[in-house]
Amino acid sequence: MNLVLRLAWRNLWRQPRRTWLTTGAMVFSNTLLVFMISLQFGMYGLMINNTLQAYTGHLQIQAPGYIDDQKMRQTVADILPLAERLRAEFPEQSIAARATGFALVSSADRSYGVAVVGVEPGYESRVSTLPGLVSSGRFLEDNDAAEIVIGAALARILRVDVGDELTLLGSGKDGSFAAAVVIIAGIFDSGLPDFDRSFTEIPLGLFDDVFYMNGSGHHVVINNGGISGVADLKTRVEATVPPGEELVVHDWDALQPGLQQTIKADISSAFFMYGILVILVAFSVLNTQLMSVLERTHEFGIVMSLGLTPGRLGRLVLLETAIMGFMGLVLGAILGGLVTWWLSFNGFAYPGMEEMASRFNLPARFYPEVTLISLLSGPVVVFLFTLLAALYPALRLHKLHPVEAMRAV
Amino acid sequence: MTAVRCVDLCKTYRQGEEDIKALDHVSIEIEEGGFVCLSAPSGGGKTTLLNAIGGLDKPDSGEVYVAERRIDNLSKGELAELRLRQIGFVFQAFNLIPVLTARENVEFVMQVQGVPAAERGQKALEILEEVGLKGLEDRRPADMSGGQQQRVAVARAIVSRPALVLADEPTANLDSKTSDGLMELFRELNDHHSTTFVIATHDKRVMSYAKRIVRMLDGRIVEDISQDAV
């Protein structure tokens, strides 16, 4: 081992308890950072996928302008053939066509305004979790059947149940009067009362007839299975859109801008907390190294009188800190990595957080996601900040005068 | 050739309300290969003069030359380089690095000088043998006697064969037998390698080894006795 490295290493163990305490603080913060960052990114992944898989999908093909102003006449023509072509072109992805309208839905006693979405019964379950949320009855089966699925809250408002009749009254694509009588095939319960109150689905064939769509729809949903590779898929889908047809492909970021903003806001607040943690560790290192330098003032005076420059001594102090920081980095990353890795298989739950989790489309159990970035980013930042903290004691050595230093006890 | 030349050095320290003249117009010239003892009672100015010669402290006025080069106006970095390459220091309190072994203490300065690892390892062993510490190379200072530690300090000071060795009360913490051994070693190095020694002491036994004794009192040179007179 290099002599300077050996000296730095042995200097650290002059006060083993102090070195272990400082290293322990680094290991603790690094373990915590690895776990928290892994958990955070795991949750973001879940949040994004759960939100997108609930309804939006990773990509949607729409008419230009529909995303900003969802008018019924802004349609995608021949939507079913387009969906079929895309399914043939992208067999790995789940693809379904939809049309959206609004109607007054009435039972024998009561009426309520709702969104009515026409879906392909055979494909909707691949792009949306809603069919799986049907708690009573069943999901839609026939593309032309006069049936509907409604939310549990709406069923309570209208005082209806599976098998009851509802009347839909709305405006068609051409502005004409749209009306239909449908049977309740199923009732879903998403746990989100607002959604359950205002959202209904009917078969796309029925929607086409009732709202005079003439084969058009409002969007084709593409579910990629995960957010990685969405940008590439978008490019490929754009190339598939028939030339001459004015259609646009939106990715999930454009479709759900709030999602990205929520994540960014969460990252900002989390990183503020991480920053405080890192600064606390840096102060602990600063304290340790300042004490270490002060204790060795006499010794530094001696070696300066032998011809060592303050710069060399400062580098020695930085090397000692780097060794300590590296120990903290390695031990923290290993410990944090092991704990997080175990939890990534077994998961864990916050007691009493189930309701909050469901509001953010999160499951009751969380599974952190260990990646190289989540494993190393926190510990590397701690390492850099410890070096930064050691700069002050290292630079103080430049003020040291050999004769005065040698007088120090 | 002149190893050391000081011209009209003055240095005043402030102690409380009082100004203490540590050096009061001191001029001295030491030839290469000299073996000079600076003798003075405590506070007489010998350590201050030694520090000025070694570039550890700057005089308030006057000039200091080491190997014909003026050093009192050099920068901190230049002075450090001068001490590293041309001057060896031996202190009263051995001042070894406690976490390094005897051999590593000797090697440390050579490492800073940029001596290759194999060469400095070899040199360290040789010099430790020369100062009578063969077999103790891997001991740490805490496991050595005061005399042995001082020998390591001497080995560290002379391993790079500096032209000038400055020693401040080198025998103050040693018994008489060990002191004699150390002084004989100094004389041997002086005789065989023409290393110039300037030793600050008030130990008569040390002075008996000197070729020249310079007595100081209250920051002034009051007597300068050559070898013959000694």
C-alpha cells in the first residue's frame, strides 16, 4: 500500500470510536437514501403504470385539437379498421378504440349527467383496469348489445341494480337528439366516488348507433405495458398513421400532464429532505475532521518544518475523508441494497395508508425498485458532500505556521 | 563555501505588554562542514536563530543565506522546498509520526521528495542501521525508548544527505549515555559526509563535541569560540 494511503488509513484509526461514529452516520444516511430513492422510484413506476393502465394508456391517437377541447365532432374516422390495423402492426401492445360523449342517464325515479364512453368489449380489458373492477354483474360482452356498466355511486344515486333499465339522452355527433334504452350489465367500484358517480361505458357499436358516429370514434388507446420504450413506440405508431389523415399521437406525458407534475413536486420535496440529511452528515464529517486536524496541529507543524507544504497536508486530510466516505458509501450501498432488494420481493405496507394509496392509483403494498441509480446516487452525493465538508479543515492548514503549530500541545 | 550566513538579524516577540528581543542585530557565518553549538540560557535566542536559519520563522529585519542563497524573502512554498531538499531538522521532542513505524517515518520524507519506493526502502534500512537501529525498523515510536526515537528522528533528518542539519536541544530528553551516542553519531556524519551541523543547546556535554561554540544572551551573540579554543 502506498505510504501516504497507509498514513491516512492509520490516522483514521487513531480515534476508532470517532471514526466509526462518523462512518456510521454515513452508512445510516446512505442506507436510508438507497431505500427511500428506490421506494420513491418504485412508487412512481407503479403510480404511472397504474394510472395509465386504469384508462389513459401510454399512447392515444386522436384528432388534432381534441386533447385541448374535447368536442364530439373532433373524431378519428373509421376507428375500428384503424384499431385492427394497429393491432396487426403492433401485436405486442394492447390496443382498443373508444368514443366519448355525454348524456343524461335516467332510472325510473332519478336522472344524472354522466360521461358515456363507447368501448370495444373484447379489447377494453387489455387497456383498462375498469372491467376488472366490476363488483356486481359482468362487463360488456357484445359490441352491439344495448347494455351499460355504471359505477357503484351512480347506482346508489339512481337506485338501480344489475338488470335494471336506464335511459340515455344526449346529443349525437351531428347535433341531433341521441337516445337509447340500455340494461345495466355490471356495476364497478373503483373506490373513487367521483369517478364511480360520473363514468359509464357502453359497447362501441351501440355508441356508434346512438350518437350517429358513422364509424368514427375519439381515440385509439395503446397500452405499452410500461413507460420504457414509449418514445420509440410513439415514433413507430406515427409512421403507421395513414398518410393524408390528420391524426396526432399523444404520449402519456401529454395525456396526463398532472401525473408528471405530481411526480416532479414529490421529487422536489423528497430531495429537499434528502438534502437536509446529506448536509447533516456533511456537518458531522466537518466536525470530525476539524477535531482531527486540531488534535494534530503539533504534528502538522513538525512535518511542515520537514518540508511538507500545507497543500500536501490538506490532500492528506482529504484522503482520510475520502477513505472514510468510501467506507460509508460501500457499506451503506450494500446494506441499503440488501434491505431494499429483500423488500422489492416481499414488499411492505404503511398501516392505515390504503385509502390514500388507492387515491393515487397505488397498491396497498409497496415494492421498492433497486436500480444502479437508486443504489448509488444517494451514497455518491453523500461522498461528494463529505469531501466538500473536509475542504474547510484542509484549507485551514494553509494558515498554519510551523513554529506556532509546533508550540501547540 | 559558506553554509549559513546571517546578517544583522532582528526579531522581536510581543509577550503581553512587553516586547522581547529574541534576536538583536545578530550576524553569523558558518562554513560548510562546520559543527556549531549555539549556547544560551532559555530565552537567549538560540531557537529563534535556528528557526530563522531553517526558514521556519522570518526575521523582522536582516538577511539569511543558506548555501549562498538568500532565504528570508522566499515564499512559503519555496521555503518548504528548501527544508525538504537541503535542511534536516532534529527536535528536542523526537516528533515522529506516531502511526508510522521507524522505517516508514524515515521513508515518509523521501516519499514527499519523490524518491522511488524501492530506493527509499533500501535507503531507510541503511540509515537505520547506520544510527544503530537494525532490527527495530518495524517498531512504532510508542514501542521505542526515547534514545531510539531520537535516533529515528536523526535518521529521518539525514537520510537525504542534507547539506545542513539543524538540531534544537536534541539531547534534552536523553540520558547521558544516549546523549553521548547521539553526539558521536553527529560527529561521525560531520566528519564523513561534511554535513554542517548547527545545534542549539545549553548542555555542556553536547558543547564538548562542537568545533565552534557561539554563546548568546538576550538575543545577542556574546561569545564566538573556535575549535582550538574549545
